[in-house]
Amino acid sequence: MNKKTKVLFLLEAFDKGGIEKVTLDIVNNLDPEKYDITVQAFWFGGHCQSQVKPHVKVIPFFFRRYVRGVIRLIDYLSPKMLYRLFVHGDYDVEIACSDGGAAKVISGSTNKHARKVCWVHMDVVQRGSKLKEFANADTARPIYEKFDIIVPVSCACKDTFFEKCGNDYPFQVVRNPMPFPEILAKTQAFVPNFPSEPLNILCVGRLVEQKGFDRLLDAAAQVKKTIQKPFHIHILGDGPLRAALEAQSLQLGLEHTVSFLGFCDNPYPYLKHADAFMLSSPTHFKSRCKTTSRNWFNISWRCLGSTLNNCRFRFCYNFFMNNFSLCFISISTGHHGNHISFSGGCFLPYHLFCRIPRIVINILSFCLILLIIHLLFFCYY
């Protein structure tokens, strides 16, 4: 019998979130006959942890119960001290599921034969770790040089990593996996209670600043004033800004137009039955950088996808730039196969686009959302 490869996934929490969901998908789908999988989390317990399959071991980094102030040990102790105190096991592969605390701990590994991997899931320039070790390229080098490979999940993540930390590390871009059979099966779980008359628009995401829901509400209020057609926005997700966003919705008179549905374990039936899906996050400008030969910026709207064929309406808005600075807008309906498109030149090189101040990008994004919603209603009605 062949020896199993022992793999450690170290992450800060195993609750709700993108990194947590991707980790869950991977550990649940790795072959248990080939891999002995352990997940270790700073914060023990949570939603994703409750979804792991029986063959996956989940252990606490510190304690099973929360102990106030213990997380500060990540700040004060050295990488080697953290590893020696809290990581126990002879692993073949040690994966830090994010920069920050997880990367710091794995960089202190005393396991010389283990292959060490650092996962990069975000823009480390705008949203990187606040630990002092990751303040700049010089302080981060002693951490990252200990890894055998850096694995950004997109070219945008790779570019921001290179911008902050340098490009002389071994790396490979590996996009997050998509468990399509599982997703399609989950779309059949239930039928959401959507209103029958208005256009039902779905948004999904944590209620935090970088997701741009405040701008979405402002845009919805403007559209409601100018277009006398019914629509309803359903927001799936929870977060620290929920109370503020609900208050903003009331202030704008959107209490009957916008619904905050909270966190949902299975959002896929909502995606299947919604008329349109909206992505308002300004941080996704660079989320799909360098698709083949292009730098693709998803500004505000995203297509529901060909796998969700029962959607009554499909809408896609893409704005991307390559070396020839191409812009493209595409709108299509599922009723009669109609298709409307607009394309044109935008003579702004990619390296200059990246230097546009964030306030300018936010204003342009807001204006584009207004334009897109108007086009959406024109096409739908």
C-alpha cells in the first residue's frame, strides 16, 4: 500500500468567507486514498468547518475555546517559535492559505523535507496583512523566501504581490476550483420566494466596504427616480456594515426595493431563479487580470453563466483592456435570443489605467452602473 501524502492547510478561520470556501472545496475533493489531510485554524469552529467530510481532520491552532488576547501571540512571537509551539505533525506539504499570520507561521517551519506553499488570494497592496513583517518588500522577504512556491489565485493577485514584494520568487498562478456538479445539484434545493412582477436582481457578498454595496444603493435610488419600472434587489450576505446599509436603504426610500436576506449556506437557487446578477465591488476592477492576452476588468456586472440556463434574463457587462485598449459591453436576453452590444476604443494603456486615483475609478464605476441599469431596463422591457 502506497504511503499517503500528509498535507497541512493552515488558515486564520474556517467559518464564512472566500478563502474558507475554497479551502473547504479542495479538502473535501482531494482523494482520501492518496492524501492525509489536516486543516488547522487560528479560530476553531465555524460554518465551513461544520461542512468538512469525515476523513478531513480539523484541529485548533491555539485552543478549542476562545481565549481572549491569545491571537496577539501571532504579533509578538517569532515564526519559528510559533511553529514549534503550535504545529505538531510530520507533514509532506504545508500550505499557508493566506498571507499574514498563516504565512508567518509556515515560514518558521522546522520540517526540512516539507514542501511549503503560500496561497495569495487578494490584493496585498490594498488589503494585505497588517502584521509588521508584511509592511514592505524588505520586511516580507524573510517570510516569503522560506516558501518553495507562491501561488496567487489570479494574475491580478500576482501583479500586486510583485508590486509590493518583488518578482524574484518562484510562483505559479492557480485559479480557484469550481465544483460544478455540486453547484448544479444545489441549484435544485429550493425555489426562492421572489416577487413575480418586478425584475429580480441578486447581489452576493460580505457586507463590508470593499464590496461597494453603499454605491449600489445610491445607484438604485437614482434609477428608481428615473425609470418607472418595478425592480427588486436581493442582497445575500452579512457583515459589519449591515446596520449602516439598512439605514442607508431606509434613508434613500428603498425599503420596498432592496431586501437584505443575510447569510445563506446555499446561494445557488437564488442565482438560478434571479433575472440578473449584479457585482458592485470596486475591488474587482483587477480581479480577472490577463485572461489570455487581455487584462480584463470586471467593473460592475457579471454574467450568470451558461450553466444556469433557466434564468429568464441574462446580463453581462465586461470592461477589459489589452495592449490595444479595447472596451466591450454586451447585453443579451434569454426571452427571444436578442443580443445588443457596444464596443469602442479607449485609448488608455494598461499601466496608466492602474495609476488612476481610486476616487476617479469609483466615480466612473458609479456612472457606469447607472448606464448599465438603464440599458438593462431598455433591453428587458
